[in-house]
Amino acid sequence: MRKIITSLFFVSSLLASAATLAGPKVEFKTTMGNFVVELDSVKAPKTTTNFLNYVNSGFYNGTIFHRVIDGFMIQGGGFTPDLTQKPTNAPVVSEAQNGLKNQIYSIAMARTSDPDSATAQFFINVKDNEGLNYPNAMGNGYTVFGKVISGTQTIDAIRTVPTMVAPVPKMGRMSDVPSKTVTIESATAVK
């Protein structure tokens, strides 16, 4: 009997510590369904803090998935439905060397060719994209900071939306824009 009680105590302690290790979660409600991401605040602390600042300020509400490439990724978090780019905070330093990989359903920061240029835009990998991992051919990689833990069917639905080349204010034209607007209605931190 004592072994059973000790075993139960040990198992419950493991479960409690596993729950403590779980990272912050963000629920996205979109016009094509919902999904939840779990962030890795241990391996990507600066990126997680940056992302949560945007979430908590309501920045992502009303933005769109503006770049969709089936067999690669879906990108959002920076443009309004009329393709106007939203002003952002200062860039966050790259944490691409954190060991997290650009695997299917992982979430990573979008950036320019400067590895330390990520601000608000993010992408969700719709396949394993080893070429985006650190170190890649250009030496730097893209910072992964979490993964989709529920609602992958929403990601799969978004990735198959037909795309087009669209005129963008102040930028000219943009490729891979969904022909059907996919709006992030809300992004909310959840417990």
C-alpha cells in the first residue's frame, strides 16, 4: 500500500511540474476557424515577450494572413485587410540559435534579410522547413518560438486558399496574397 501511495504522489508531482513547464498560450480566432499556439518562453524569451506584447495590446486583432504558400508557410500579423502595413515596435534580437526547428505547425518570426529585424509578423510552417533552421545557407535562420497545439485543421484550411498578386499601398505589388481575405479577428493570451 505504501508503494502505491508513493507512486501516486510521484506521478501527481510529475504532472504538476509538467503543467508548470507549459509555456504561455495564445488563442487566435480567424474568419476560417480558431487555433491555439503554445510559446516557448524558456528557449525564446525575448521573442515570446515581444509577441505577447503585441497580443496583449490588441495589435493582431483585425490583421490578416497576407502571404500564403501551400507547401511552405502562412504569414500574418502585419497588414490590415486593405494591405496597409501597421506600424510596429522596435525589432527583437534573433533567437534562431535556440534549438527549436521550423517543423510543421511551428510558429516563427518573419523578418527581412537582417536577422535582427523581426517585429510583429509571424509565420506558421505548414511542412518541415529545414532550410529555415539555424544555421541555414545564409548563416542565420528564423526564430521559432512555439507551436500550434490545437486547431491544425484551421492552419490546413488557410494554407489551401487560392492566392494572387495584389497591389499594396506604398509598396507596389505583393505576391501570394489570399484571394479570399483571412482575418485574425482576435489573438488572446489564455491560461
